[in-house]
Amino acid sequence: MPNQGRKEHFLDRIATSFGASARGAVELVGSIFIFYMKMLRALPSSIMRPHLLTEQMMILGVQSIPIVLLTSVFVGAVSAWQVQYIFGDAVPLTYLGAGVGKAVFTELGPVLTALVITGRIGAKLAAELGTMKVTEQIDAMVCLSLNPYTYLLTPRLAASCVMVPVLTVFAVALAIVSAQVIAETFLGLSFAAFYKGVRLLFKIQDIEICMAKSFVFGMVISLSGCYYGFHAKGGAVGVGSYTKKAVVAAMVMVLVSNLILVNVLL
């Protein structure tokens, strides 16, 4: 009987822990959804202030170009080597461009670009807004009858949704060029043969998939950074903790949304 009592107590603790985790997850999803709807409600008033949007596009997009381009160079180079390693014994080298093009356009380009941008934009948004929150700057805006969703949050969301696809275009283009340089320099594949292979399997749908993914990724990255930054508390330590949560949550949402979009778009 004592063993049975301990077993029942152990099962009760497991059930309680699982229930609390499930309830917390549902509450978090609901809270993020409500937060997102408030941001959408403030979108028209933010559009009437285009300087807010252009400022964030410059900060989040233009200033991210160097790190995105640097990453895309290595993405393209590694893609060329990997495609040649995997299919080199079964497929002629002239099809190298086809494999690289498909991989970069539909998966590697948008996904890796989004993950790199998450480390920069997601962390920046969460730290910036979190600092404003714990130092009561956002509360001061509310006291002055200024809507923080209009002036702080929605411009960042809109700028991210616009600039992440633009950055992805640059990243994909440079990754293809980088792969071509590697193929010509180290694998002996000519310029014409490589791009002939790229055109072989290329479809307009590939660009549509790339742009759709990058738009969704931009939205979830900015949404995560804004949400956790706006709800930060606990001083400097809390800002660091919420920034970490924002980056981790954004990366998970990028991968989950990529899985969903693959099943929907392909």
C-alpha cells in the first residue's frame, strides 16, 4: 500500500506538471494572437506616418545587408560542394546547377537567411523594447496618450515583413553566384553549363515559394521580438532573459512555419 501511494503521488505530479505546461502553452499562444491583432489594428495609423516605417526599414533591413550577404556566400559555396558530393557518382556534373538552384531557392536561401536575421533583428527588437519597458518609457508614452502599438510595434512589424523578402532576394542571388564560382574554380564546370543546369529545373513557383516563406519569416521574427520585448520585466536581468526567449521562440517559429508552408505550397 505505501508503494501504491507513492506511485499515485508520482503520477499526480506528472499529470499536474503536464497540465500546467499545456495550459501555459495555450495561454502563450492566445496572448501572442491578441498582441498580433492589436498590432494589425494599429497598422492604418502607422501607415499615415511613413517616416516611422522608413526608419525601421533602414535599421532592420539596410543595416542587415552585410551579414546576410556574408552568410549567403558560404551557403552557396557549401551547397555546390554538397550537391557534388551527394550526386556526383550518380548524376552528371552538368546537373549541379539544377540541384543548387532548387535547394537555394526553396529552402536554404529563405530559411538560413531568416535564422541569421533572427539573431540580429529578433534580439535587437526584444532588447530595445525590453529596455524601454523596464525603464518605463513605454508607460510614459501611454501617459502622454501615445499608442505604443502605432509608434513602436507596428512599424517594426511592417518593416520586417517588407525587408526580409528583399534581403532574401539578395541572399539567394549571391548564393547562386557563389556556387557558380566554386563549381567553375574547383569542379571544372563552366559558367554556361552551370546556369544551363539552373534553368533546367527552374520554375516561377520557386520564386513564389521563396517570397512567401520570407514574408512569413519576417512576420514571425518581428512578432516574437516585439512580443517578448514589450512584456519584459525584471530590470536588466529580465531584459536579457526575455531577449533570449525572443530569439529562441523566433527560430522555432521559423522552422515550424517552414514545415507548414512546405506542405501547403509544394
